[in-house]
Amino acid sequence: MKPDLIVIGHLMKEKTIFPDHHIIGPTVGGAAAYFSIVASCLGSKVGIVSKIGRDMSKKLLDPLYKTGVDMQGIRIEGMRSMISELYYDINGNKKMKYPYKGKPIIFEDIPINYLQANMIYVAPQEWEFSLKEIEKLSSFKGKMAIELSGYGGAHCTHHLSIDKIRSFFKQLLPYFHIAKLSIEDCRYFFEEKDEIKIAKTLIEWGVEIGIITLSEKGAIIVTSSDILKLPSFVKGSVLDSVGAGDAFAAGFMVSYIKDKDVKKAGLFASATAAVMIERTGGMNLSRMPVLFKIEERLNSELEQ
């Protein structure tokens, strides 16, 4: 298989705990899980590079099997997989705990045929794919994108000072074509509060496309020549935002690979995230956006 997209990051055994003490899980979770499944549901050939323990059962991995995600890049090492517990408070704020952290992912874990992909998306949960390993990817001929939250963002337990994260990003970002982060992550990375200025800073530090998702307010995408303010296409209530940023990223990458159109990809991504968060259930395949639903949402919104 020559994949369209490769994602690198930990699969986790995930529990989501809501303020009424309702618990979803354990399910398979993590940015790499949601991204790969959504992108596969949208018709892309997707491969995943990750490390799990022997405790990650086939049943937990079923969503990847059922959606056709290629899993030859998953390595089994040791007994235990990364574990996450995601807590929501009554205001919708999230807090992540990791009772057990997974083993580092290295360049050599990537199957050779994955290096023929159109794009590699680096989406760690907490620092598991290091700068040293990213440097080894510099010979990759396709485009590379990165989810910055996994390097000290809102869902990490290890954070750097503002000065150190700036220095780190200046080394990191020249390797990438696209960088994405959420508004939640910005407060860990920047003293600046203006999202457009933050996105422009990502461009200054080396990427061609900077994306900041703004939760229910949509997203901002900045290039060297354009600033796009994308609306949220949510029609009903936000029932479950777990995986929403990953769905946005998947929608954007799938569309961008196909058409190379930043605005079109941004609108498609916004519709993808909207369709997902109007349903609840965490890693439940009934939540996953499918192509005709996204096209319906886009058509209805753009006709108004």
C-alpha cells in the first residue's frame, strides 16, 4: 500500500470522565487514533506509527480495523500501553492525566513503504516523538505536518518555559509545511493573546500554513499571503468535543492533499469537526464523520 497519509503518535487506553460521573471507556484514544480513523472514514489510505503494550486488546483496536487503517507501523513493546484519563468539569474545561506513559517512538519504527506517503502528520500525545527523530525524517519527499499540542500543550503534563518552547519551536518548525495547535495550547506557548499574530509567528518560524482551532468559534488559518477566519458549522449543541481538533486536522489534510487549496481544506475541516462534536460517545464509530455528511453540511452552510 502506498498511503496518502501517515500519522505518528501514541495509541492510548482512554477513559473520559464527565462531571455527572458518567464514564466512557476504556476505548482506544489519542490524537493519532482519532486522526487516522476520521481520515480513513473520509476515504484516505492511512497508516499509523505507534507503540502499544500487550494489554491493548484487539477489541480496543477494532475501530482502526473496521475503518481500514493500515497498522503495520504499530509496534508491541512490553506489557503496558499508554493510559489516559480525560476529565471534564461543568464548564467544559478539560484536564488530562496519564497514569502510565508509553515508550518513545523512533524513526526506525516507520515502515519503509510509509515513507512514500503524500504527507506525514506528527501528532504525539506527550513528547514521544523527539526532535532527534524528526530530524531523521528530513529526507522524506512528501509534505510534513505537526500537531504542536503534544510538545507541552494543554493536554501535556510536562511543560517548558515560554523562552525554552520558543527556542524549541524555532528548531522544530522548519521541518514542517503545516503546524496546528488549539487556542487552549496557546497559553502554554505564547505570551501573545492575538491568535492571528500567533499564527503569523508560526509562519515566521518556518511553516507555510499555521492553523489555530478556536473550539466552538471556528479556526484561523494563516499563510504568508492570506489570513482566513473560518466559521464553526455546528448546528446543534456541542455534545462531545473529544477528538474534535483531530477531526479538524484529518479533514484539512485529506482535502489539502487532494486539491492543494487552503481555504477549501479549511472549510472542509470545519464541517468535519462540526459533524463529529454534535454526537457523543468518545471513540464510537457512529460519531465519525463520513464524506456525504460533511458535503451536506458544507452545501447547506455555503448556500446561506
